Amino acid sequence: MISIDIKKSFKDIDFNFKVEIIKGSINALFGESGAGKTTFLRLLAGLETPNSGYIKVDNKIWFNKKINLTPQKRDIGFVFQDYALFPNMSIIENLRFAQSLKDEKFIEELLEMIDLKEERNSYPKQLSGGQQQRVALARAVARKPKLLLLDEAFSAVDSKLRSTLQNDIQNIHKRLNLTTIIISHDIAEVYKLASNVIVIEKGVIKKSGSPDILFENSQTSGKFRFSAKIMKIEKADTVYIVTLLIQNNLTKVVSTEEEILTMKVGDDVLVASKAFNPIIIT
């Protein structure tokens, strides 16, 4: 368990972060720009110092009034939006540099996980943006951290590559049993990756819970016609419940077995009204 209860005054904003995070979970920080999401990660990583409070990870104190561990001692991996790779180092040199205890076998595993074994001796400038982001992800976990932090790491890539990188996150998170915290403004990404969402408003954690509970919007009535993306298909007795992302809100539609034969998660569909009941048009 990660227990956080810290306060920080910064740029005329009083930040107050109090939350508990389950070990091994993927958590998403969600909120408007300037709400304090990046500040939360920087305080957790030791890049900023709280004014008061504590951070405790697996019963080990990272910060309180007497202790303030340096970032190097906090067992974290941090992936920034701008990759932050060393341009004068090859892929494998970037990964080796991140390790305090050298482990060539693990580096080989990481190269395989990000599908860049053949490019191990290439330099960042020789890679595509997506490949650079994969290297940044692998470098962040090369030292086998307890906590993986991602600050809008995939915001600069297109939707197809973003989906691939999300799959990489899921694979690495599961294989290495990490606790992961991501910042994202993309509800579809949050829904796909996170089991828990932490909502921050004006520097304060307002609520947390599953994406289903926090984002679901069941207030649909009258005639409508919306574009949507299928996020989940679940069987419930003799029918199927299809979870849809519509304009940054999640809603659920009941479909028959015959109807879901033409659907799969990730499909873009049209939702329209029929006798005041929503139907999905694939």
C-alpha cells in the first residue's frame, strides 16, 4: 500500500493530496490543466518537497518531517512527455545507464518487450517518435522500480501508436508487477489502462474510484445521434452490456447476442435513438 498525505504551497495554490494507492494497481490522475497532477507526481518522486505530511510506500517512509529521500532512493521510474533520452547514447547504453545494479539479462528482456532488439545500437535521432517513447518506457523500468510514473507520456503520438504504447504499458506493468500512476486527459486511455482514477481539482484530491463509477453518464433521453467508441462488452444473463465512450462520458447500452456479433472493443460506432431506447449502429 502507498499512503500519501501531503501539503504544498506553490504559485499561489495550496495543494492538498491525501490518498491511498493499492500495490500492483494502475492509477490515473485526472483533472483539468493546472489542477495539480504533475505537481502530485513531482512531490511523490522527490523532485519537489512538500511543506508537511508524509509519503509511505510498503511501510517505508519516503517523506515526513524528519525524512526526505532523494529521487534516486525512492525506487521510481519516471516517463516524461519529451522522452528525455540521452542523445549521445545508444538504446542499450540508455538502458544500462539507468541501472544502479547491472543486469544484462533484464536489459535483454526489456529490449524484447519493446520489440527493439535489432535496434539496440541505434541512437535516439535514428528512431521514430514511437520507438523513442518505447525506449523511454524501458529505461524507466530498467532499475526495477516499485513505482512507475507517466506524465502524459503518449500525448504527442497518433491514436494508432498510442494504442500500441498502451499495450506496452499493460504488458510491462503485468510482467514486472509494478504500481503505476499515469496522467492522461484521454478518457478512453484512462478507461483502458486504469483500475482506479484519482480526480484532482484545484490542487485537491476530490474523489477516487473505478472508471465505471466516475465517468459513467446514464442521463440519456429524447432523440439523439452520437459517434462513440466501444470500450467494453460484457454478458449479463441473456443480453450484453456495451460500454461506450461518447464525448468524454461513459454510458452503457443493452444489446442482443445477434447485435454484438458485429462489434468489438475499440470499434467506432454510431449511437441513435429508436423509440427512446438507444441502439448501436456498426
